[in-house]
Amino acid sequence: MSRVRVVALGRLAAGDDGVGTAVLADLRRRGASGDLELLDLADAAHLVTILLESGRVVLVDAVVGTPPGRVIEPTPEELAVTPHPVALHGFGAGAAIALACALSSSALELQIVGVTIAPPVRPAIGLSPEVAASVPIAADRVLAVIGARRTLA
Amino acid sequence: MSETRTIRVDYLPRVEGEGSVTIRLEGDRATEVRLEIFEPPRFFEAFLRGRAAREVPDITSRICGICPVAYMMSACHAIEDGLGIRLTGALRELRRLLYAGEWIESHGLHVFMLHAPDFLGYPDAMAMAKDHGPWIRKGLRIKQAGNAIVALLGGREIHPINVRLGGFYRTPSRGELAVLLPELRWARDASAECASWASSFTFPAVARDYELVALRHPHEYPFCEGRVVSSRGLDLAVAEYDAHFVEEQVAYSNALRSRIVGRGAYLCGPLARFNLNFDRLSPAVQQLAESVGLTPPCTNPFKAILVRLVEITHAFEEAIRVIEAYEPPPAPYVDVPLRAATGFGATEAPRGLLYHRYSFDDGGTITDAKIVPPTSQNQLSIEDDLRALAPELIRIPHAAATRLAEQAIRNHDPCISCATHALRLRVERA
């Protein structure tokens, strides 16, 4: 199997926004890193570079939605929730994917696994019970989608 | 009857934080200009009181996710100043290296993602990428080289955790730093190419009569140390800052704004640094600046994008110099025994002068804190820039005028979250 990079975005100090990092930790615990490269990104601008390199990428990210804790496969548009996607602090996943699409001469090999969360309102360490319960389900979904190739124009 | 027009942008895009602008034009004159910062105040100065001085660098770094190093450095310098401690040797050099990384990260994002689209006529970087992809790719790689410096020295690339009073918790080996060199050398050359590219942009013909304010060091282009100087003769020790600069509040903004006592608006940031410290750039970077048409005096705020690219190149040169000469220090930090004191620190954040003042007691508990970020200092000049553009804003179609006004604000890369770090809260009790 060719290299697959599983990428998480989010901040552990922002409560449920850190669910992607928790899913990566779950995958590490399972020893699932053989052919997988697990990357925890602090800056979504790095996601652009990663998407422009050859190889498949599975992005694991929190998505504002209800009820919290659902595991979904959102579109890039659903990740771009702000009206002004690129600002100094707000270079989000949706903007990063849009920029990578614009820069790439070929279709991106990207799949997205999302976990719905309530809008973060204050800094907090740790996940809410419902989002924490979704972590192993999201990790299962990551491993499942790796078997299904899909490209993003 | 003269034409009137009101330009209003309810939510300024491609700046950090939440603000809006209103410009009322009558004839070729702006009768009202309001940069309205409605991001909620954040009260950092108030909640620093009662905290331990050793916590201050980490707490203040949370004021901003794009320039946390600047807050850490100004805090460390202020507290160390109060205690009569001055870092030398490798620890001082590592601080300069960390600061260089932050300039590269911050300027890189601003130049390529936020500001270049204005000059090339695109609504954002995504639209610009279709036609100018190679430059965006270069910009992302340049920014990433800055992130790599901050991640290595700071422990992580956003909100570093490895800075402490007296130095660092851990210092890198020569080998760890040397790994960065090939990419830094590529990025230095790429930044110079990007400066040449940006020099082909069309710059509105504007010359402003700013009082420019920046640090000035005897030998270095300023990051962490120097005297506060201005283009109209100020030459102050950092400890004299409060006697010459005053903050005030206006009803329509949640950010304090600064004036020079008895004079008024001033400008800090890349344009000020460049004009006041051109001779402190390395010879190669001076030559680069001249080759792209930048020589002091340059008071066209639209050319700040070029100055940022020159500063990025200088920051890479400085980073390479520090790494090539690096010998690990005997210890990652020097002891900082606390006692009652008041200290003053100013460093050059990417957006300009960042002033901190702290008083603390014998137990090292903060009793008073004052933080003046660059965006607060530049607010009046940003409004004056818009006034100066009034004849052009009234002449061109409304949509173009709105775009030009936004671009003029982005010239200064305002960081609204920094500017709202504090708001004086007045409590009246019966």
C-alpha cells in the first residue's frame, strides 16, 4: 500500500476542537502506524503543503454540528464555516483545502473524517463525554476510508 | 453641492480580529474616519496582577497566536530589566533566532496570503493562486521555514512553551539547529526573488508625513533591544516610554490608542524600522532593498509589503548567521532571583514596537502591568492614512474605493486581538 498520511488539526486546549488529535492518539495506540504517517498540525497552512505533495491524505477534524459526537465525512465546503476564511489566526482547514485545490494541477487525493462538536466557547482541556465516545468510532472510520480511494477536484 | 459618500466595511477581511471601518467623505475631504474595533476587550493587564512574574511570558504570549514570541520577549526583557539582568552570548543569540522565526512566519502569511491579492486584483489568496500559484507556493514554503525555527526553539510552532525568564528551558544542540540551514538558505534566496516580484506591483502614489517610531540598536537591525527613537528626534531609553507616549480611549473602539505626548499620531512597524534602521540591515539586504526601489525615506504605506519582504530576507540572513556561529551555552538559562522591582521592555514585534512594563513585589508577584501593542500605536495613523486617501476615494467607483480603503488598512497588518488585550474598566461606586 502506498503511503497514506492521516492529518489532524485542532487544539487540545480548545476542548472538543482537539478531537482530531485524540483520534490520532487512538490510532497510535492501536499500532496502526505501519503504512500510515500520523501528523498533528498546529497550523492549517501546513495542510496546503501536505496536500500538494504526492500521496493520499485523510484529514480528521472537528466540525461544528449537532448532535455532538457524530462521525461524518464532510465536504471541504462544510469545513469552511467562517465568512472570511483566511485571517492571521483563522487559516482554517476549509481555506487550506481550497488553496491546495487552486494550486494543484491534478485532483487532490483527500478524504475527510469529521466529528461534530458544539461551537467552542471557552478554552478547556479534554473532550466532552459524547465527543470522547466518538474517538474510537472515528478511528475505525479513518481505517475504513483508507480502503476507499476518492479524489477531490 | 459637493458629492458625499460613506464607505463602510462592516467586517474587515484579511486582518486578524474583528473590526470595521467607516469613512464619510464630503467633496475631496474625509469628515469622519472611524476604525471601529469591536472585538471584546480581554483584560490581560488586569488579570496579570497577582500572578507570579515567572508566569508572565507564557500568559502574555496568549495575547496573540501570530506574534507570541514578541510578547514573551518583551515580558522577559521587562522583568529582567527590573532585576538588572541582561542576557549575553548564545542565550541572547537564540532569542534573536526565535524572533527571526516569528517575523518570517508573520510577514510570510501577511505578504502572500493577505496583502498580495490586493495588489494583484484578487479577492483572496485562493483566487490569486490560480494565476500566481508558484509565488503562493514559495510564500507557503518561506512561512514554513519560519515555523520550523519557532517549533525547534520554542517547542512548538504556535504559542511556544520553551521560553522562560533568563533564557530557555532547553537549548538545542548544534546538530539540531544545523538541520535547518539548507531550507533557510533556500528561503533567503526565495525571499529576495519575491521582493523583486513584488516590486512590479502598482503602488498608489502616496507620501505620508509620519512620525516614525522604532527601536534602534548600535549595531543590529532591532529585534529585542535598543533605544526608542523617532524620525522627529525622540531618542529615549525604554524606561522613558511612558513619559512620552500616552494611551487614550474613544467611544467607538474597544482598543486603546496611543499618541506622542504633545504631538499626536505616529507610526511603528516595518516602514518605521526600515527608515530608522536601514544602515543596520546587512549589506546584501541593503543592496536588495535598493534593487527593488526601496531607499529611505520611504513614507508610502503601500510599500510596506516590499519592506516586509526585505525584512524576511534579513531575518533569514540573521537566522543563518546565528546558527552557523552557534556554540551551545553552558546552561539553558541564567538564574533570575526575584525581588521587588519595576522593569521596562520593548521589542520589535512584526507589526512594530511592543512595550511592556511590570512592577512586582519581593515575592515576585505582579502588582502592576502595562502592555502597549503596535496596533494600538498605529490606529491613529491608519485613520490618518484613510483621510489622506479621501480625494482618491471620492473619485473612483464605490466598490473600488472600498477595496482601496481595505488595502490601506492592511498596509499595516493590524492585529486587532492584540489591540484589544486591554481596556480600562472604570467602576463607579455609590
